[in-house]
Amino acid sequence: MSISNFTDFRVQEFIIFGFPGFQERENKNTLFAIFLTAYLLILLGNLLILVIFAFDEGLHIPMYVLISSLAVVDIAISSTTVPKMLDVLSFDNSFISFGGCLTQMGFYLALVTTESFLLAVMAYDRYLAICNPLHYPSLMNNRLVLKQIACCWTLGIVVGLILVGLALRLPFCGPNKVIHCFCDHSSVVRLACADIVINNYMGLTLAMTVLFIPLTYILFSYIKIITSVLKIKSAEGRLKAFSTCGTHLLIISVFFLAAAFVYISYRVPGTSADVRIMAAVLQNVTPPLMNPIIYCLRNKEIRGSLVKTFRKTRILPNTRSFTF
């Protein structure tokens, strides 16, 4: 049968299978509780960042503009994948329309790409602030930061459109079971009834570009930052700086290494599907969950702004004796 004939049998919907090794109801309920709790905390933490940023004009500076943009992307990434995953785990509603699946895939690819480059921009901002503090105000301003953020989003949208466009040209005549918790690009494309060599090569090329270019720049920036920190005479100052850099690099490592493992695992025979899917889920959940803590709640200026915001909304008593 020719490819043209396959298009007459295009599947109308996909089945999100979830974790192959966790199909029992008890296991699904446990995963549902864990991911629901994580999702609610992601929404709470990142929305709190956006509220603080909106209420406190003193935070309208490049660093916090970037942190707020990261919060938006984190909410978007988790909201693109987690709700459907919870639907599958709790209600066994595994069906998703063909258009819905490709839309989820496109949004996910665009958002992950955006976050990858946004993390690189944030590393560059910290590099300038720490290594060139005197020139920082002239090198970084809100207008430039907004342009950089727009470039990150543009790159993300381009990557998403390219891969979804290539997927749309493929005939899907069955099977339609996606062995994943959401419509992951590789999991969906491999269900096509045609040669997917072009899709695989393009997907791998873009994935490695999206991962390694920002990661290389991030590592370069933090090497420069650490070199600068080593010159600090105060042991307490060095310890504080290393603690901050270490937590930043830990979450960045989870994001990039998990993504790299997912892409590479499809090309390594014998890799456990459950391990691959869990790595993808951790990439979606862990950074958005931890970023509000790392970038904000450990930041004295943010904590002070949080107290002021709560006092304005009368959540906290307006007393000078209160300390955070």
C-alpha cells in the first residue's frame, strides 16, 4: 500500500499509555498523589513570584524580569503535560485527539527550548553582575533583557513548528498507543506508517543544539563566576556564593541531563521505558518546583518584598517587630 493510501486511514486519536510498569490502580493512585502535589506547589510557588514582581516596582530590574519570565515558562511547561498525565492516572482517560496530541507536542517542544535558552541568558546576567559589577548597569537593562527573552521565545516557537510540521507530513495509520505520559515527539513519530529518518535526524539535531549550546554557555559563565568568587577574601562570602551557584547548577543539571538522557535513550536498545518516561517527567516537574525556592525564597530581597506584599494585602500584621 502506498503512502498516499495510508493517509486515508489516519488515526483520529492517540492513547496515552503512561508508565508500562505501573499500570496497577494502587501504583497509579500513588503517582497521581505525588504529581498532583508537585503541580499545585509549582503553581503556588511560581504564581507567588509573579505576584511579588507585579506589586513591587523595586524588583523591575533585569535579574527579576528574567526570574519572572522563567516562572511563566515553568507554569506553562508543567501545565502543558501534567494535567493530562493526572487525567490518565486518576480517571483512566487515556484518549487524546490527533490534533490535541500534536498541539501538546508543539507547545512542549517550544517551551522546553525557550527555557533552555532562557537559563543561558540568566547565567549571562549573573556573569555580568558578579564579574563586571561596575559596568553591569550599562551592559544590562530591561529593554535589552526583554529583547533577549523575545529571542528565546522565538527560537522555541521555531523549533516547535519545525518538528510538528515534519510530524504532520507523516501518515499515521495505527498503532496509536503512545508509550509515554504525554505526547512526546519521539514517542509519537515512531508510530508513523512511513520512513521517519528525516524526523529522527532533525529531532536529534535540534535537540542537541537546544541542549548543548545553552549548556556550554552556562558552564562557561559559571566557571567565570566561580573564578571571580574565589577571589573574595571573606570565607563567609565565598561559602554563600558557592552555595548559591551550587544550587543553581544542580537544578540546571537536572533539566539538561534529563533531557539529554531522554533523547539518547530512544537510540539505545534495551533502555527501560519506565526510566525514560520518569526522566522526562522529572525534567518537567523538578526545575519548576525548585526554581522558586532557589531563585527567590533564598533571596533576602525577595523575602523582604514578600513580607511587604503580604502587609499591603493585610495577610500579615503591619508591625516592625515582624522578621522573616
